[in-house]
Amino acid sequence: MNAKEYLSKAYRLDQRINSKLEQVASLENMAMNCTTAINGMPNNPSKSVSPMADAVCKIIDIKNNLNDDLAKLLKCKINIIEIIQGVNNIEYRLILEKRYLSYQPWEDIAYDLDYSVSWVLKLHRKALRAVDAVLAGRENKNELA
């Protein structure tokens, strides 16, 4: 796995968590709006007995998965922080933190650092090479242990 793929893992996990939060909100809204219509007609046997109970069960399942994903995200971000701290150049670390931990767009990073976007991208490429070196060093240590 190269540096960019490794550093982007947190962003993907964060997107998945946000998606699940949206699902929970939608299901909670649906559960609050569920009503039962009594009309004296026989019901379809394949139809759910309680749409509200189904929605609540689904909410619980998603929330349990969400907690697992949050734990993974925390662990992932801690690992990314450790990798970034292994980079010696402070400017590279700052760019990596803003991009891969704060998810800032290039334009905002350039503005904050008072650089052009093209210069930030050039520094980013150098920073990724530095991260590749840190990752390679970690792999070598793990092989020796």
C-alpha cells in the first residue's frame, strides 16, 4: 500500500460513518411517522406486522455497525498521526495533517500556508515520498521483530 492509499483510509471510513448516520436519521424519521391503519380487511401475510419495529431493529443494527466503524476510525487516525509524526519536515507534516486528518481541500491548505495551490501540490508529492520512507522503515522493523 502506498502512502496516499494509507493516508486516505481515514477519509473513506469517515464517509462510511457519515452515510450510516444519514441512514439512522432517515430510519428514525420513518419510525416516528409509522402509523397503523385498521380497516377490517385481511392483511397480506408477507407484509411486515410492525413497520416501526422493523425500523427500530434496523436502526439498532446500523448503530452497532456505526460504533465498530467509529472505533476503526479512531485507530486509523491514531496510526496516521504516528506515521505523519515520523516525517521529519514540519511543513510536510502540516500539509499531511490538513489534508488527511482535517480533510481540507487544496485551496484552503494553500490559503492557510500562503502558498499557491501548485506549490502545495509539489510539497505534497514530496511529503508522500517521505511517508513512503516512514512506511518502509516500519515494515523493515516488523520483519526484524
